[in-house]
Amino acid sequence: MAHVSVPMYWRTIPQRYQMMGQKCKKCGAVNFPPKGVCKYCNASSEFEELQLSGKGKVHTFVLIGAGGAPPEFADQMKAGGSYPVAIVELAEGPKVIGQMTDVNPKDVKMGMPVKAELKKIYTEEGVIRYGFKFAPDLEGK
Ligand SMILES: [Zn+2]
């Protein structure tokens, strides 16, 4: 099963909690999550940190049903059945994958405005893992 050790997890806190991206100094593209080398021009490792707004729109989405979920979502599956996972195109350009929240799965549409919210995702080794989920951005219309 997918497993992230606790020390590894804590090292990724800044991006998980603040949604820090990195803007390539060469081509200007925004990388998120941060990479060693720009994934757009493949040539630059010079970046400036960029605080992402967390706002974007649904690029595409899938409904994850029984049997298709990673093990860390097993409890949630039992509680709630299928749930939507979206690929969101952020205002700054990068596409990120995240679970949708505060929305009826039937109401998720491509192109709908969303915003990232920090949510408890699952608990492992006694540590509550937080990450981003996307909720409808009602002001974004
Ligand atoms: Zn670049």
C-alpha cells in the first residue's frame, strides 16, 4: 500500500499547508508540487517561491467508487460511498489532483470554480494527515 513515513511527511509540510509553488526563473511556468528541475522547460532549477491562491477550476474529474480508492481512504469509503476526485487547473497554471468536498458528487462539473481548503485526509501512525481538498468557490462565478 501507499505509505509515507512520518519524517518524509513532515518535510513536505510547507507545500501541504501553504500551497507553495515555485515559479521558474527561465520560462516563468509555475511548478506545483515543487520539483528539482522545471517540468515545463526541463532546463532550469532556479525558482522563486510563489504562494498559490488555491483557486482554480475543475479541469476534469472522476467519481471514485468502491474498490478504486487508495487504502488510506478506506474508512471514508465505508462511510460515504463514492466521492469525486478532480484535476483542478489552478489560477497560476499548474494542475493538481484533489478530492472534492462540500459538494454533491452529482453537482461537480467541468469548469466549475473551486478553491482549495485544508482538510484532514486520514490518520496513520497516530498522525493526522492534512492535505488539500477542493470546495466549490461560490464567489468565483
Ligand atoms: Zn521552466
